[in-house]
Amino acid sequence: MTAALAALGALSHETRLTAFRRLVKAGPDGLTVGELRTALDIPPATLTAHLNALRAAHLVQDRREGRVIRVSADFARMDALMGYLTENCCAESTCCPPESRQRRAAGKRA
């Protein structure tokens, strides 16, 4: 629960949510900080503050490539958060559409 609260808190800001979704869209290679800043059209210091919040929640990771820092979404953490949020979905009813139940069932078999 603590990790979920930290992640949800970090994502509860419009700019951080937009940045995270952009990094998810970029895939495992992520984006350089400059590319992300350009995509979001925000000042460097503002992006740094938002990335620090996402790092603290372990939603993003970065790596240095020479003089450049590349940031990517932590897909394992994202999947863990989604799993936590949906682990009890429809446990006591049939609230989910059939395709959601099938995806969850397939995930439990894997």
C-alpha cells in the first residue's frame, strides 16, 4: 500500500502524469531529459522537480549516456501498481466487462 500511495501521489499532478504517460509511450528506451522537456514545453528546473517526484516514487529511472541523461518509465513498477489497483476487481461481483476478466485470468495463469 505504501508504494501505491507514493506512486499515486506522484501521478496526481497534471505535469507529472503527462510526463509519465509520455515516457510510457516512448517505451523502454525512454527519452533524453531534453527531449522530454521539449515535448512538455516546460522550463528545465520545473522538469527537474517533477522528475525528482517521479524518481522518489520509483516510477522512472534514468541512466547517463555521456553528457546526456535518458529517462524511462519503470514498467515493472507501473505493472505492480496496476496489479495492486485491480487485484480485487470483481472479486464479489461481475462488475468488469468480459474482456477485463479474461485479461486478468490470463495474467494469473502466466
